[in-house]
Amino acid sequence: MRRIGTLDNENLARRFGDFLVTQSIDATVEKAATAGPGEFSGSSEWEIWIREEKDVEAARDAFREFELDPDAPRYEVSDKAQKLRNQRVAEEQRRQQEMKKLQRSMPKSRSGGSNMQTLGVPGKQEKIPVVIAVIVISAIVSFGTSFGRPRNTAMVSGFWTEAEVFLALSFVDPTDPDYIESSVTESRRDPFASIRKGQIWRLVTPMFLHGDTMHLLFNMVWIFILGSAIERLQGSVFLAVLLVVTQIAGMMLQVMLPGPESLPPLLSALAGTPFAIGASGAVYGLFGYLWIRPTLDLDYPIHMAPMNVMLMLGWLVLCMTGMFGNIANGAHLGGLLAGVAIAYFVSPRP
């Protein structure tokens, strides 16, 4: 707090304090103290204190104008100031009641603490059906298609083979005649050949395919940590939309990036391909959302630990160097940008 001046009349001091309240400046009016601690002087001086440093200059300017004409009609704002104070008190009480409700509904672990202590977020709901569904489907599909190396053996009572399932869930079917024929007249084959036929599920289903067990495990762990926090706080519908939008954004950027033949060797890790698989785009979408949302909405109860932020951003950059092999870096980046954008648009405006 900073003191910006004193007045020798309590009524004038209170009057100026009310005016500051109407200007959205948090101020306190106190009787001047003597040099001795706890002792008050017999004078009638009243001090004006400003709580926020950013408001000090504006408050000083207002104080100088007030001293010139304290009886001006513009300072007759006591009723308005009291109404604003009452609104602030009511808002703070409402916020505290909501936090108490969230704390009462916080899922407890067997040890008595929250099972979301990693992110420190109280839950609105206990169940996480969307997160569980994504993990279960990803595990079944990844193992059922031999992690991107499907065999020709029958999968379900001879009705589907592993290869047929893999091709049906990929972004584009490389055996599609339209995909193959497009290479005759274009420098690159049409990665949207299957989508153009109305097979729009392919925008999302590559997230359930994975290249190996470590790829699956890494993505599912982060889906559980980040996704369960969001689903418990904001509900299953919101998480489902967030997953779909960020996954599609990641796949679209990955597909539309130039091919390796169009990039210099230094940027070869950023080459685009329609055959990217995995939920990494959605994972970085969830991360981007939880990273940016609390910076825009100070009341948002989830705050990413700085170590987790460094880990995710560091891994993003390291993968772009190409030192970890064939990784869909476009999907990572596209999902991250989509998550950040969603956090911006859904955050409340001042």
C-alpha cells in the first residue's frame, strides 16, 4: 500500500475515498498515527492509502484535482460508492460459497486427499467417462491393429481384419483409387481423398491408433492426468469437444504441412503426412488449454506446475529437432495452438 496524501477533515477524506471507489481504485482512509506505535494524534489529519501500485499515479492525479475543488458535484458519489462496495462484498461471498461447494464435492483418495493433487483442482463431478472411454478404445484399437503393423488375420469373427480396421480409422485410405489417381496430375497425392467422400470420422479416429506400447502409454498417461482434471471440473461434454477440436486441429496442420521433398534437411522433422497416428495432438491441446486458461481467468482453480510446463514445451522442441525419429510434430503444434485458442475464447472477459 502507498499513501498518496492527507486531509484535515474526515468528511472530505471519506468523500474522496468514495470517489476513488467509483473509479475502480481500491483505497483506504485512515486516521493519521503518531510516531509512537498504537498511539493516535489529537490532530484531525486523515491519510489516503492506495492498495495497488498500478493505481498510485492515477490516485495522485485525482487527489490534486480534489484539493482544488473538493465541493465539486462530481464528488457527490457516496451512494454509488456504497452500492459498489455492497456488490463487491456480495461477489466475494458468492465466490467463497462456490469454492466451498467445490471443496465438498472434491473426490477423495483412499488416503483422504484429493486424487487430483497433481493439478490441485477440486472436482465438480467424480466420474470421468470420456477419459476412460478414450483410454479403453485407444488400447483396444492399438493392440487390435498390432500398433500400426496390421496382420491379415481375422479380427472379429472373420468379419474384419486388422488391416481393414487400420485403414478404416486412418486419415486417408492409401488404397483408395481417388488417392492413388490424384498423383497422376498433382505433385502430391490428395490426402483428403477419403474425407471428400464423407468419411469425416477420419478427422478424429487416428487418435486411437498408436505406433508402439510406449507411444500408447505416454499419450494415455497425459490424457488421464490432464483430461480427468478438466472433465471433473468442467464436465464430460466440454472435455469431449475439447478433445475433438484439438485433435482435428492437430491432424489438419500435420496433413497440410509441406512434404519432406519441399523442406530443407534442417526442417525435415516438420514434414507433413496424412498417415500420422496417435493422440498427441489432443494431449497438447489439453496442455495448451490448462497452461493458458489460468493466466486469463485468475479464478480458474487448475494451475499447471512449472515443471510440467517445461517438460511439455521441452519435449515439443526436442521432437522438432528430429533426434527422436518419425514424430508428428505438426499434430503437436496444431493441437497446442488450438488448446490455447479455446482457452482464450472461453475465458471470461473483464
